[in-house]
Amino acid sequence: MNAQQLLEAYINTPGKEGDQYWEPLSEAVTGLVSQASSRRQIADLEDFEEDCVLSIWTRINALKFGEVEGTIDNIEAFIRRAVHNRYCDAIRRKRPTWYNLKLEMMELFSGKSNVEGFALWQSADGRTRLCGYAEWEGRTTSGSERLSALSANESEFREKHLHNRDPGELARHELAAAVLDYCGAPVNIDELTSSLTEMLQLYSAEPLSLDSQPADSGEDSDSPVNWLVSPDTDIEKQIIDSEWFNHVIEWFWGEFVELSLKQRKALIYGMSGDQVMAIVASIGLKEVASALEIERGQLASLINRLPLADMVIAEELDIPPRAVPSVRFKAWGRIRRRTKKSSLTDEDD
């Protein structure tokens, strides 16, 4: 059976009978994610493929158990799109200035900025986007070698193509045209973005790790954003939506890691698998597992069993079963109190 057939069999076969398709489908999904990821520069994106797999399984399981409506008519296209969305989110967070400049270049070369004469197209192998003048569209020759040498010859470039003007003084389309003139051939738009970032000295500090953020001094400290993994919103949308992601990163996770280990486990183990997969897809498998002080493999295998019964959670926490709701209530109570102190929380909530 191919990946699409395995997907349909897994989703449409009721009960435990459908479990027989889980392992081969899991292998197929992992392989397709790896294939889609190989086209992107992910060396500095920790756990990127694992996060993609988890986000995709969130959607698959939501469909299987009737939690969302819809279908996945082409799993290969669905996975390529999911990997692309997560990659864009990851790059936006890790290199926001670079990413914003790339969006600007995409608008310029695709004609959305109302500047004519430029074009944007896929390379022959479909792996990259090339950009250049409209009359170059479809060319297979590349100016990448000239572009990579530009930084070493920047004084020559400024004198000949910028007439000794500061690159920052030029409109973006003028600067892009000057670089194209220098290269004499189409270039990879990512490489062009990197070159312009260096030329314009548009550097920004790397986002701080959550672990490096100072802990709040007390219960009355303000929290910036309210958070909710909403059951009313498509889980896949929550995973790839930047606003939801920022809510989790900027607020909930910072609050969550301040809880005691027992409280953290009581909360996570009492959530649905979809909610935890959404958190993992945003925060990272390694980060969540570390917060629970368990191995990543343990967390991955645990997700499909969630939520756990209070009796099972009690054994894990080494407390009486009747105490589990109290631990969970106190944890949510702390988060709820801090939500009310958030400057962005609606007063009517």
C-alpha cells in the first residue's frame, strides 16, 4: 500500500483494527517529511523534522477521531505544505530580519510591489526559487558564484554599480537590480536575501532561549499574553498560525516551566493528545520532554495515550489518586490568576 492508501485505511478503519496501519503509515510520513526537509537548510533548526512529524500526526489523528472535519486528498502535497509552513515559521523566529527582507524580495520579484521588469520562478529541479529580470525567466544559468564573491568585491560593486552611494540609501528594487547587473544571471532568492542582509548590515540578535529569561519575582508580576489551545479551532491551523505560536512561546510556556515538576506532569498528562502534540510542535519535543524530566522517546510514545487516568498519573507522581485533581487545580489556578493580571487579557473574560 502506498502512503495515501495507508492514510485512508488508518483513518477509516474503526477501533483497534486501524492500529495495524499506524506503523507503516508512520514510516511513510517520516520518509516524506525527511524528503521535503532535505530541500531546505535546517542544520540550525533543532528537532525540525520531529516537530513536523508531530504536527502532521496531530492533523491525521484529529481526522481519524472526528475532532475536525475535512480530508487529506493528497498526503504528499499535504506534507510538503506542512513542512513549508513550519520552515517559514522557524526561519521567521530564528532570523526575523532576514525573513522580512526575503518577503520584501518575494513581493518585488513576483510583481506584487507594482515594480515591473522582475520575475520569480522555480529552478528546473524544483528545489529553489530563482529571481531575476523578466527576460531571464526560465534561464538555467546561475549567478550564484558571482553573488558569493560580491562581499569580497564590495568596493568595486559600489563604485561601478552604485556610483559610490550607500546601499541603504537606495530603494530596494534599485539595489536588487544593481546586484542582478553585477551577477549577470538569475540567482537563488535566499542567496540574494543573505547578500543584501550583509550589505545593508541588517543584523538582529538571535532570539533568547526561554531558559535565559529572568523568572518573575512574584505572583503579581504581569504576564504579556493570554494563552489557550482552543478545541474550537482547527489544530493544524493552531500549529502553523504565527499568532497562536507566539502566544504559546511568549506566555504559556514561560508560566508552565515555573510550575513544580508534579504540577507540570499533572497538567500535561491530563491534556488531550492533540493539545500536547500542538504544544510539542510549537515548543519542540526536546524542550517539552526536558520540562517533564523524561526522555523524548517516552514523550512521543505517551502522546497517543493521553489523557491519562488520574490513577495512572498518581502512580507517576507518587501521590494518592485523590490528590491528582488538587495538584492540577492549583497549577491551573496559578496560570488563571496570572492570566487575569495580563495587560492584554480582555476585562470581560
